[in-house]
Amino acid sequence: MTAIHQYCSLLVTITIQLIITIIVKPTLVAGRFQPSQWTLAHATFYGDETASATMGGACGYGNLFVNGYGTDTAALSSTLFNNGYACGTCYQIKCVQSSACNNVPYTTVTATNLCPPNWSEASDNGGWCNPPRSHFDMSKPAFMKIAQWKAGIVPIMYRRVPCARSAGLRFSFQGNRYWLLVYVMNVGGGGDIANMWVKGSRTGWISMSHNWGASYQAFATLRGQTLSFKITSYTTKETIVAWNVAPSNWGAGLTYSTHANFL
Ligand SMILES: *[C@@H]1O[C@H](CO)[C@@H](O)[C@H](O)[C@H]1NC(C)=O
């Protein structure tokens, strides 16, 4: 009797867990960034093997070694760059249909720069980044992972993937006593940002506007206050809060780390 009772309650438990898994799991997954379809495009490279030319790109990440991106980076054509909203997004790129392809499945890069159009060159002959082309101008070390650099340009398949970041968001401050400009780095999940708010210890949430690249600004006097940030992902619309990111004696030119991040 007891055994049957235990068996029944076990069945009930398993059934309830199954129902919870079925109901809850998709809602959890819905907020997460899902990889996109593989799409055909082309890739070139810029700079040399030191990747020094990739530093200080249009996303405003500055030194990519210091800020964790290293050499696994690419400049996106304006079609993909989306006015800087694509800064921090991650892509798997594989070389296809070329004898210059290396025998590797793919490499993963983060968008850290804009590849601007060059209207004096045709889009199929040098003006690779001209709209409406989707194009990846990779760092030379990243390009050399998937293809022989002498090829110059290779066909690729690419897809957007979640950004796997160790540790949390990083906030790099610029500005003055009336204006706070914040570069957001090391963004996980979709990697991108749609909206951002700042809260001083004596203010409510203040909406920040997009400045350029991965930077957001608030015209407010926040000196002497502990600062928290609220961030909404561009792709998944998920919002997270990073509390007490910077102490009350925060300063321009400094970078603050947090534990908060998108998954
Ligand atoms: C654009 O293309 C022209 C013609 O090839 C070249 O001379 C020029 O340097 C290019 N401009 C930039 C900004 O790369």
C-alpha cells in the first residue's frame, strides 16, 4: 500500500515537473538570443597581423586587448552596422566556395567597427562595404583563421550567435559635470543595446540617448552620487539592472565592472 502510494506520488511529481518544464522553458528561452540562419556574404580583412589598425574603432571600445575583445573582431558594412546598434553583436563566420578556405568549421567575431562605403569603387570591385551589401571586414588574425590572407576576399556563410562573455558588463565613463557619456562593453547574449537609463543615489531613472557606437549619454549632474544602470537588449528586449556600478567618487576616464550581464 505504502509502496503503491509512493509510486503514485512519484508519478505525480514527474508529471508536474514535466508540465512545468514544458510551460516554463519556452518563456525562459524567449528572452534569450537565438542564433540566426546561415547567410551568404563576403569577407575581407584590414590592418596587419598585430591588429593595431582595429583599435579605437567606430564602436568606441578603444583598446580591444584591454577591453576583452582581442583580435576576434570585424568591421561591419553600414547595412549590418545599423548606426552602431550592431556594436558588440557576435557572428560565426565560415569560408565557403574558395580554394583559399582553411579546413576549419568557422571562427567567431565581435562587431567592433564600421566598414564605411567607398563610393569611388564599384560594390563588386573594391567597394565591398557599399550598401546594400552585407560585408565583414575582419581583423587580419581573424581572417587568417578561416582563409589564406593572400586571397584578399572570400565568400562566407555567417550567422549571428549569442555572445559568450566571461564576467559582467563594463562601463567606461567620459564627460563632465553636466554630461555623462558611457561606453558599454562586454555585453553578453544578443550583445547589443536598445535603451539605457542611469540612476544616481539621489535621482530616479534618467533615460540616456544613443550617442555613437556603443555609447549612451545623459545630460544630468550626477557628481557625488553612486550610479546604477538599467539596460534593454536591442534584439531580445530583455532588461537588466546593474546596481551600484560606480561609487560616488566616480570619474571620467575610468571603467567600472559589474556582475550583471545578459546570457
Ligand atoms: C576609395 O577608393 C579609391 C579608389 O580605389 C581610393 O583611391 C581611396 O583611397 C579609397 N578611399 C578610402 C577612404 O579608402
